[in-house]
Amino acid sequence: MRLEISERTLRLAAPLQTSYGEIRERDLLLVALSDEDGAEGFGEAAPLLSYDGVSLQRVRDALERYRPVLGSAAAHGGGDPADPRAVIAELLDSCRAVADLPAALAAVDLALWDLAGRRAGGPVAGLLCERPAAGVAVNATVTSVDRAGAAEQAASAAREGFGAVKLKVGVGDDAGRVAAVRAAVGPLVALRLDANGAWSIQEAVAAIESLSPAGLELVEEPTHGLENVRAVRERVGVRVAIDETAAEPGALSAGAADAVCLKVSRCGGISALMEAAAQVRRSGAEVYVASSLDGPLGVAGALHAAAALAASGPIPHCGLATLRLFEDLPDPLPVLGGEIALPAAPGLGVAPELG
């Protein structure tokens, strides 16, 4: 199996301010896997140094170490082509043995699933479960750091049919922006806050209590660390979710939060995300899927996973409406009525030139 690696930079239309810094662009590594018959699959690695501590060069080094492993792999690997899980798992285990880096493994995993879907002639979600959801409800991300801009973006999202909006907090004037967004969207649109771990336990409790009159669906990552999150959750009446803390050992099954945000890159691909979701659900918590400003291939992979998860029960709005935040990027996964439809095309359903 042949591996090709290329780099691409996507620029945001407007900077995204988070508690750990401002994001203006995303550097991605695109991978293409081709077998001896000429069939191809495509994936991407989307590390974000300020978020997950992983550099692009570290991912590239890991992918280069995977090259001989993938090069020695049989084109089809045997097994049932309608259920490629075993083949994909074997290849990923071989890659993991030489470099256990989730962002790099995710790129290979996406490409393998894309290749499997293209071979089977159907979408990846159809290989993950028998009847995937036809679409996934998503939240809009409000990026403006001033009240008027936040209100305008939120109102626009509500007019488009979004059933939930997400607002970064811990970045200044939280109370003003939260109030402005709630007034702009009305009482029926869910309002989700994301602090990216900006607060201590005491700060998180105080902030959530002061902001909760606006009517909050949940607060994501109010503080970092399982025990800190658990302490916050025990002291507030608003649902609490973990994102970055989900990478902590034992976090998926700890039951420390009401919901867990899963991401393809952090989990190590679609395969690992589905396993992680099963652990979270067994703990009694809800699971939803989001993008850390991934490119089209990463978002597509997350969408297929979310559609498969939704087949076994409702999931909260997923954070996958992020491609619209990029400048001059055609969006192959547009949001209509607050949902992204599952692509019908084989594989991930995204043209590689858009990846």
C-alpha cells in the first residue's frame, strides 16, 4: 500500500479567540493511500499545538515511520470487504507499534475507511452500522468577541435553522456576550458555552452560576482535569461536558461529566472514536462529536461517525459546522436547517482536492 503526504494551510475568515490563544489558520497534513489495484483513500492529520500539544512536524515524522508498515501491507488484507474493521484494526495496530500518536493514526484511519467505502461503493457510515442517520444536527459557532458581533452571528444562525449555538467564554465580557446571544436567538435555541479549561474550580462555579439565568444547555470544559470537572459538576445546576479532559487516562469511563465531546484527531480516527463512544455511553454520559477546526476530510470522518452513533440513539448537537469558518474554502458539507446531510457518495464523500 502506497502512502503519499502533502501539506495544506487553511486560513480562517476571522480569528477565533479561545482561552488558550487566538487561531488564525490551520496547517493540515493530507494523506493518500493507494493499493496495488489503484484504488485510493484519503485522510488528514489536524494537530493543533496550542490545543493538544502536538506539532505538525511530529505528526509528519510519525507518518513517515508508518510508510514501511503500510508499504508491506497486502492490498486487500483478506477478510470480509463489507466489514473491514478487522483489516483496518490490524493495520492501525501495526502503525501504533512504531509511533503511538493519535493525530497521525487518525490520518491513516480516515484514509483506510475512505478506501474501504470506495471499494464497497457506499458511504463509510454504512460500514459502521446498518442504518446510519441521514443527517446530523449541529451547532453554530459564534466567533465574535464583542456583544454586537456575537448577537449578529447568533441571530443569523437562528435564521438559518440552527437549533444550538456555541460561544467561547473565558475570553472577556462573557456576561455581556452570553446575554446578547440569548436575546438574539430567543428561548428555543440551545446555548452551549465552551471555556476550554480557562477557570479554576471556584471561578467555574461562580461563572456558571452567574451565566446560568441565560438558559444554558451545557458548559464544555469549564476547568481541566477529571477531579476538577467532577467538583464543578457537583456544585452547579447546569450540565457539564468534557473535551480536552477526555484525553486523560480513564476519563471516558469515569462518569465525571454529563457529556463527553469526542474528536477524530484526539481519538486516533473513526475506529477509536466509535470505541470511545461506547465507553462513554456505558458510563451513563452522553456523547457528541466535534471538530477542532479540521479540514473537510476530518469533518467528513467525524460526520460519518456521528451518523452511526445517532443510529443507536439521539445525540446532542455536534460541533461539525466549522468548515464555514474558513476563508475561500468550498464547503462540501453544508448545513441546511441546522443539519449536515450524510454524503451519499462512496467513502467519506469528500473530493480529495477539497481535502
